[in-house]
Amino acid sequence: MAARATGVPGRMRLGTRLQFLVMQTDISGIEIAPRRHRLTAYLAGIATNLSVASLAALAAGTTDGTARGVLAAVALLALLPLPFQLMVFMRTDLYFVLQDLTRCRDLYGDGVAFSKYAAQRVLRRAPAPDPSRDLPVHERRAVRVYSAVLVVGTTLCLAFLATVTLPADVILFARAVTRLGPGHSAAQRLDSAAVVVALGGVHLLWARTWWRGRGVSAEPSRP
């Protein structure tokens, strides 16, 4: 809605950021809009989350009992996605804000190219010329700093996936499958079936979305 208010088409679709499945908004063309409109579109998702959380928290303060608990849960759920936005190495909404403020044309793409160049130098291979040397000075500095954030952030994120997320998912899925058999109550079987469907479904949807989106450039996203 924020993009369309500036005359830029926008559509929502599923996307992936490393191991995360996200809902992203394609607003190609926003780059030609004035900066104020660009930043408004980039920050619209965060503003929506903060607005929902604030309204739910205010409403929770005027109620009690079950209604208060539900409203508190709504506020928490609205706030939970916001830390994800700080992971600018995955091209979140704040990444696009950062790219705009540093006046870089393709901060992520140039950061990836420079990271590959730096890796080849460390491995003492014959690298191609420094891809950042043809950039304007202000872009060159931003790209080199961002490339370090990109490498460290991606490494830590994938390490967490390998050591925590995947082992936990495998254990949870295996336990749920074993409780589908005889010797368990109907409630336990129903709970286990829900886990199998939800957990397996999310992973299958991630794999399908990743496969379909290979090679497609990504626009501002939110989890």
C-alpha cells in the first residue's frame, strides 16, 4: 500500500533468506521515487508491526482475564519479527534503508563480489581485479564494511542452523512420528500429527520457494 501510494506497483510473495521463509514485497521501481517515499515504503512493514503491538498493549491495559492474555500475545507476536530486521546481511527492510542512506546501487551484490575477491586473496589464489575499485569512493567504503558484516552474519546464521535448528527439528519430528502409533492417546496423536504437518510443511514450502526463487533478485522482505 505504501508503494502503490507513490505510484509504484507492489505485490507480495514468499521468499527465502538463508534458512528463513519470509513474506516479501516486490516493489521494483521504487528506486526512482523521491527518498522520502522510498524510506516510507521500506519502513512500512516495521511501522505496521509497531503500530499493532502498541494498540494491542494499550488495549490489554484496559482489560483483564483471557482478553488481556490474548492482546498481550498479539503484541508479543507483532514485536517478535523486528529483531530479524537487524540481520541486514539477509536484505531485510533495514538493509534497503541502509543501502539508500549509503547511496549504494547494489550493496548486497557488490558486497558478495568483494567477499569472493577477498577470499581468493586469503587463499592465495589469483583473484580477478578488485571489483570495488571502479565504485565511487563512498560506495567502495560502504561495500567493504558491509562485506565483513555479510560474511560474519551469514557464517553465524548457518552455524546456528547446523548446530541448533536442524538437530532440534529432527528430534521434534522424530518424536512426533513415533507418537502417531499405538499406545498413545487420541490427544497425543492429534498433537503429533499437527507437529508433523506444520514442521514438515514449513520445510517443504521453504525448499519449494528456494528452488523457484533461484536467480531471482529479492526486494524488501519481512518475516
